[in-house]
Amino acid sequence: MRRNKQEHEIDIKSWLFKFRSNWYWFALSAVIALAAGYVYVKSSPRVFEFKSTLLLGDQQTGSKKAQELLEVLDVQSRGIKVEDEIGLLSSAEMIKQALQKLDFTVAYYRVTDHWLNKISDLVVEEEYKTAPYEVDLDTSSIQVVDVPITVRLLDQNTYELEINAENAPRYDFRTNAIVGSIPQLSFKKTLKFGEPYKDENLSLTLERSDMENLPPAKKYYFVINSLESLVKQQQASLGIAPIDREARVLVLGSKGSIPDKQVAFLNTLMAEYVANDLKDKNENGMKTLEFIDSQLATLSDSLRQSKNALSSFRSNNRIANINVQSNLNYEKLSQLEAERARLNTDKTYYENILDQIRNGNGIAQSVSPTVGGIQSPILNNLFLQLAELNQKKAGYRTTATEENPMLRKIEGEIANTRGAIEANLQNLVESANISIANVTERINKIEATLASLPENERRLMDLQSQSEFIDKKYDFLLEKRAEAAIALATNATDKKIVDKASMVGTTPVNVKPKMIYLLALIIGMAIPASVIVLLSNVDNTIQGKNDLSNLTNIPFLGVVAHGSKSEKLAVLNNQRSAIAESFRSIRINLQYLMADQEFKVIGLTSSISGEGKTFCSVNLSSEIAMSGKRVVLIESDMRKPTFSKYFPVAESVGLSSYLTQGLPLEEVLQKTYIDNLDIIPCGPIPDNALHLLEAPRMQQLVNQLKEQYDYIVIDTPPVGYVSEYFVLMRHMDVNLYVVKHKYTNKDMLAEINELYNAKRIKNIYMIMNDLNYNKTYEYGYKKNAKYYYA
């Protein structure tokens, strides 16, 4: 089988012709697509984009001294994690906190009077502070939420309220929780503006706005939004990302149809985020002051009592001075007492944190070791690690579930860090006990030395040492309190709003009319083109001469133009028609190709029935006869005879009678109304046509007809169904194989190709029947030559 073209070569002319011949489908599809684009442009709410920027700063966990100690120990300083801050900023809790500062609970909508809304409510616009009414919601009562509530303005003082909804949620704004739902809610009331309305599902008052020159509207409606639905809406449109991979400046983006609402939301969200950061820092400072104040309150009474006791002892015993040795011993004793007190304070702090951990209270509210005056590098480092892990966990919880592997991994690291802190604190407590025991032992030795002093002097030294110790501790705590108070007074957040929210550009980001119409036009063109390509690819019939030349090496003789079913004998009835001209061309081409050979017997066959084999036989015979040649046409298809559709024949006699009954030739030959054309019809349908055609009498018939006629045309059965053609093939001088345009399957040519390639058939030519010049570009030029046939 010949392939003149490459496997994947595209015939551009063919496709362009197919598209052009189906132009009306392209036009219809383009109109529908543009109409759909128009509806989309008009019905889609305009969505704008908004952006703002926020600086996270360079926050460090812990005090300056702790950071210096970490640098000495070569421990990496841990600042904020941008990813964690993004998680906190986009968390539902943070968005909820921002929304509670805004008045977004009631959303107002207007159904315009656009002509599309006569079909359905397609063109809907959201309003913000521009509605002709305002809803005053009673948040202390249960409200039906997240369903449209229609408002029809009857006049300046009255309106109609209507609700039709299924599974309408009932919401309690006091607890921000859904308390049930209504399976079917149908409601319609006529009310007055300013008149409160309340039932078990609704409690509100509508006030008339002082808006003038309002655009016309088909109707209005509003929706009472639950806090959860508002959070989901804003969370879905919110996007946060750093301006660069290593940057600490975040770009907050949002999309919405009401610029004022989105600007207010972004600004409020950033303000609440910054305020929360400052609030957390102030809370930590206040806890430090409370801790120091509690220690000072305890020491103030002890200091007063110790001074009073020392003064009373001096006055009662009239003692003014003690000797130098006693002073040295008591001074050393005082220092050791102070050391023991400091160790006891540290131990108390360690035991306090350890108790919080063991009782499950955590250490999130505990005072930092450095703030408490305790320098433990390892403990400080563990505090930093735990703070970082808790921050990271808070970031993941905004977007992950409890089963998230990363969240579970962080929780495991938190547990390990808490265990390390607990073990470290236990070691510090034990170390403090050892140090206290050592100091106590040294104090006992000094006290034993002082025991030998006079009782009054020893007592005086005790009182003086106790008073000095309490006084020093009190001064130390006062100094720490002053530092903490200064830090609290000068506390400031390192997070800063760089750029407040503003709209990006001036056009919507979702509806671009020119782009949408262009896309609609492309889709409108692509749909019919795709259908045509699909149908062409699944259509396995012969589409034209090029198809035929790709499928077979058999020479091409000519085409027969398309005609109506009434044009059965077009060669005779309309000699100037395109069909008549087609057979005239075939006759001339055949005579030219066979000019150097003597031929008399012409056989016509096809792949299957319905391809016009008999039509071609009759018209070709008629054309040859009209050219002045004596022609006999034999109907050898004795299974499905059709000559009666073309000629008035006597069905009682014919080819079968001649072959079976031995009738003379004169009795089976029948004249036609065409000069020089006789026919031998099928006659009575025999039981076994193949055996009759194989009989010697068939050869006798052909030989006898050759003597009387110039040409013998045999209409044979189709090759694809029966075997008679292969029996008759030995009588043929020329074989014409008929295929029908857009009817004959390409696979049907396999059998005749095998015969031709094996050289078992001679002088065979292809004829394409029923070719519509308007449906193929290969013969498109013939459309312009119709006047030659008229």
C-alpha cells in the first residue's frame, strides 16, 4: 500500500477547506461563546487586589545579658522565624480578633435592573455603606445566619422582608457558636423602618438611610454572616509572603470586591498583630514586677523588725561598739548569711519552676532565670529552645491538624526540652543544697568562735549582721525592680507597619472584558474546529483523490460528480450536467489509456453495495452508446438485481435463463430507448449464481457478444460480499473499481490491493463516485465551472 505522504504530515489546504465549508458552525459557536463571555463579564463581581507591608524586626528572646552569655558560650542566637510569624498572622484566631474590631457582620447586596436579571439574578453587586437601608442587629439574640434575606422597598416608610432557605443555621453571637439549624425556613413580613422585629430566629431593626440618587435595582438583600464564615472568607483571600527569601518584611495581599472593606481588614489585622506583640511583652514585664514586689513585701517587714530589734538592744544594754575581731567575724558571718540567703532564693526559684513543670502548668508564664538574677547558661539556652519550639508549634497549628507529622515531631521536641529543663533544674536544686550545706558548715564554725564572746556583744553582732543582710537584699531587689519598671515603661514592639493597605492598580483582577471576549472567541473557534478534527480522524471513509492515492497503487481513472437520486440516467436526460460530463471524461480517459490495446469487455465492481456500481455501469454504457458504439450491458449481479430502476425490463428472461435453460441469445437480449444500447438483465434469481457464472456457456455468451457489439459492459457483484467477480474476471479486458466519496471504508481496499500487487488482475482503474465538489478542496475549482454544464 503506497504512502505518498509522511505519517504525521498535515494537509493544511484540506483542513482549511473543511473549516471553511463548515463556516456556519464556527459563526454559531463564536456567537454563543461571546454571549457566554458577556454573561460572565456582567454577572461576575469585580474583585480587586490589595497589598500592605509589615516589618517583623529583629526580635531576640531573653535579656541582653543572656544574649552576651550565649555569645561567650558560642551558642547560636535564635530570633524570630518568619514562617512561624506568617502562620500566626494568618491564623484563624488572629483573623477573628481583627474581624471583631470591624463591622462586617451584615453584608449588603443589590440585584441590578440589568436585562440579564430578567432571566435570573445574575448581576449582583455588594454594597458597603451605600445601601438604602442599614441593619441594626441584636447580637444578644439568636439569629439565622449565612442565608440571603430579601428586602423590597415598598415606600419611604415600609419594606417587605422575605426569607426562603433550607437548613438555615441558627447562631448565638454571644458565644460565637451555631446552636442548631432550620430544615425549611419560609418567611415574609411587611414592616416599617425603625420598627424592631424579633422572633425565635431573627432580631433586628432596619433604618432608612439618607442616600440620594441611588442606582435603580431589581431588589436588595443582605446576609448575616457568622464569625466563622467571615473568618473563612478572609482567610481564603489572604496571602502572606516575605518580599525575599531572607527578608523580614512581609507582604500581605488580599482580594475582594469592596475596596474599603479589604483596606480596613488588612490595616486592622496588622494593627492587632502589632498590639498583641506589645501586649505579650508588657505581660512578661508585669509578671517580673509582681515577682519582685512579692519579695520586697516579705523583706520590708523583716527589715523593719531587724532595725527595731537592733535599736532596742543597743538602748537597753547601752552598747555602742564592738571590738575589731568581733567585727571581722560578724562581717564574715554576714557575708556567709547573705550567700546562704542567695542560694536559698535560687533554690526556691528552681523548685518553683520544677513544681510548675511537674504539675503540668508549663513554664510559659514563668520568670526568665536571668530576670530573677540567676545566671545559668544551660538553663537559659533550654528556655530559648522551648520558646522557639512553642512559637513554631503555634505557627503549624494554624494550618495543620493534630495528626500532622511535623506537628507531632515538634511536640516530641518540646517534651524532650521540658524533660531536659526538669533534669537541669533537679541538678541545680541538688547543687544548691550542697552549696547551702557548705555555707551552713562555715557559718557554724564562725558562730562557735563567736560563742566565746560576751553574750551582749555576740547578741549585738547577731542583730547587726541580720539587719545588714536584710538591708542589702532589700536594696538589691529595689535595684532590680527599678530596672524592670524602666524596661516596662520603655517597652516597644519591634514589629512595624511599613505600608498601610492600598489597592493594587485600578482595574479588577478577575474580570478583564477584552481578555475574556478574546478568550471566548478563541474557545468559540476551537470547539467546532476540535469537533471537525475529531470527526475527520474517526471517519475512516475515503475523503478524496489524495486519500485514494495514499491507499492504493491502482491507477485513477476519474470521478463522478454528485447528483440527486432522481438523476439515474443523467447522461441521457441531462447531457450538459456535471454527471454527464464526468462519464464523458471517464470514457475518453479509458479510450486514451487503452489506445494501444484492443479491449471490448469492461467489468465494473466495488467493495460493497451502495457505492453506485450499477449507476456507473448504466451511465458509462449509455455514454459509450451515445458516442456511436454498439454496446451491450450485462447484469451479472444475480443476487441483487437493480436494472429495473433504470430500464423497463422483462424479468422473466435474462442472464440466468440463458445460462440454465439454454435460450438463444436473441430471446434474452432486450432493447432500450437509447440507440446502440442493449441490455441482458439478471432474469429469474437462481439458487446458485456462482455455479452458473462458472459454466462454459458464460464464455460462449461473451464470445458471441464480442462478434455483435463493439463493447460489452458487465455489472458484477461487489468484491467484498461474494466471489462471482473473481469468476468473471477472466472475461474482462478492463476492470473498473468503483469507490464512493465519504462512503467506502478505507479498509475495504485491502483485498483488491492484494490482487493488484500480486498481478492477478489486469488493466484495473479506480473511479470515485458521488464526489461533491463543494465538500472537497481537491476539485473546488469545478464549482466555478457550473455554467459550462448548464
